[in-house]
Amino acid sequence: MNDWPEGRTHDRRERYGRGGTSAEPEGPRAFPHARQDGPPPQYRPPQGYDSPDRLDGYNTGQVYGHGSGRPEGPGGPGGPGGAAPGGRGPRAGAPDWRKRIKIGAIAFVSALLVVSVGTYFWADGKLRQEVDLGKVKDRPEAGEGTNYLIVGSDSREGLSDEDKKELHTGSADGKRTDSMMILHTGDNGTTMLSLPRDSYVTIPAFTGKQSGKQFPASTHKLNQAYADGGPELLAQTIEYNTGLRIDHYAEIGFGGFRNLVDALGGVEMCLDKPLKDRDSGADFKAGCQELNGAQSLAFVRQRHQEADQDLGRMRNQQKFLNTLAKQAASPATVLNPFRLYPVIGSGLDTLIVDKDMGLWDLMDMFWAMKGVTGGDGQQMTVPIANPNFPTRSDGVAVKWDTAKAKQLFDQLKKDQKVTVTDK
């Protein structure tokens, strides 16, 4: 039987193969173009398609998702670079962004750490640790919490004659206290307690620094203690009259105060009424305005326009410290090195502290002040019985309310919640 339909010639059978006319299967035939005894000849792509990438893809089957066609190496299939099966993953020579980001982050953190450590030691080296509280005699026992004595002095250190004229400081020798505050920090909040410099208190017996002469205990205005025996006698006098142990001491003079405000770029103050004082040089209109260093010093020193003078000045000082602390700790200052470093430098150059006060202690004090001014604590003045108490030798002084003051000092010493008011 003929397997081919009619009309098909022998030539057609030769063109399409002889077919299955035999019952036996056809044996293997040789294909001259297919070599079985060795690797296939290298594929030669058409002109314009000789890119190694194209060659790899078409020659290895990778373009269809089969294998890599490359020996495996440490980076996985395809050797270094780690190309994943199916063509996924970075190709050899492609940037590894994950690794670059990781290295960049490590470099940034390392640089930040170096700068921070360097800044710390630079600032710590600027501290003037000149006050020795270890010399204070007859000290009370330590209570709970920490007590900082913060003093603003009328020191004219570093001021030229021109500066003294501009700042209305006069040229008096020596230095006195313009303001004094006890900052108490503890588990029951923070209290900033102002002590009027005209407070009529007992100054304990002491030995003169220069003369070596023994002085008996006496009753005078509080700032007399600083004038007679410096910071150590002032600390001893405050401890004697309050029963609070002073843990740290910090003092800043006229020049340092002015430079600090100028480094901040000025401090914005809002006044309820115009203020003018010939002695301090204060001359301000009502409303909000930015004060430079000289103007700020005039503002915190003026007192003659206030009915209660020294007490009125303390209210202005507390109000100014509120604004100063907030602005100094704002992100605009802390995160800006061009502002932060001048602020640190100008503040520390004239800041005098006790020998045991390090930079961390100073930072704790500052953040406690900021907390008080931000509402996390309270500001008050020692309770007053008579703001115009007549004395025999010191003129008019400020007399404390003994009972309320004692209750307040006891609460601070025991780190209890302060319930006493200064009203």
C-alpha cells in the first residue's frame, strides 16, 4: 500500500523525508552541522549585537530565566556581585547602595561623636573653677536634692573705660552682688528662689582675706558678705540664715552677661509699660522689642522706677531669665554651630564656678533653669515681712518673714513639695 496520496511525486517525498513506509523504526541519521564530540562553537552574533551582556544572555539561556552561565563564586551565582537566579540582584560592577548608605551612616555618627567629645573638652576647659566651698565653715548637713547658688555680680572685669561708660557701670573698685538666687532641684520639682541683696541677715564671724583680721558675727545687708569675704563668705552667710547646704556656685559679671546676650543675637522682651532709669541707662518703650547685650544689662539692673525697688528688680530679672533660657536652649541655637559655639564661648569665658562643678553639673543647672522658666517648677522670692525695714547703720533693708521663711527652707531641705508662697 502506498502511504503517499495520489499526486505526490517521488521528489516531494525526498523533500519532506521518506516517511514511515516501513514497519521498523528509522535508524539514527547524522546531522553534519551538529557536533557531538565537543562544546558547541562560539555563537557569533550579527553585527551590532556583540555586547558582552547580550552575548551572555542569549548564549547561556539567562534571558529566559535558566541558569547563570557563570561559575559560582563567593557572591553567589555569577561570582562577585551576587547576581541571583533569574537575572535578579545587582550585576557585576553595579553600585551596592545599601552598603554605601551603611558606610555613610557610620561615618556620620563617628564624625558627630568626635565633634561632640571635642566640644565637651573644649567647653570644660573654659570653666573657671575658682570658688572653694571646702573653705566654708560650720556648714549645715546636706539635705535632699541639689542647691545651686547663682550670683550676678557687678564685676567690671574685661571692660574698657568705653565699655563702662556705655553700660553705665561706673568705675568702682572690687565687686558686689547685683542678684542672688538659690536653684533647688529634686524629686518634687524645681524651685528658683530669689534672695534680695538688701536682705537684713546675720553675717557669721570670718577672717579677712587680705588682712587676716578676725571679724565677729554681725547683722548687715546680704550683699555685704560678698563685699567682705567674697563667694565663700556669701555661701556661708546664706547657709547660716537658711539652713540649706550650697552644693554648687555659679557667678557671672557684667561683661559676660552682655557678651552672652550679643552671642545669642539679642533677647526679645515684652514690656507692659515704658521703662526708664537714668542710673542703669534703661530707656524702653512699652511692647515687644529685641534687646542687645547693653540694653539687657540695663533692663536687669534698673530698680528706681519700681515702687519696691530691689524686689521689683528681681521680678524683672526672673522675667528676663525666662526668655534667655528659652532662647539659649531653642533648636535655632543648639542645632546651629555658628551660634552655639559663640554662645558657649562668651558664657564660659566670664563664668566663675566652684572647684567641684564640672560641665555636666553646669548643664544640669541650666536645664533646671529652663524647666522652671518653661513652667516645670516655680519661681518665688523669700517671704518678706517688711521691704522697708529701718536699720541703724545700713539704711533701709528688707526684713524676711521669719516663720514662713523657715517653713520654706525646711521644705526645700527635705525636698518636699513647696506649699509656702511669697505673698
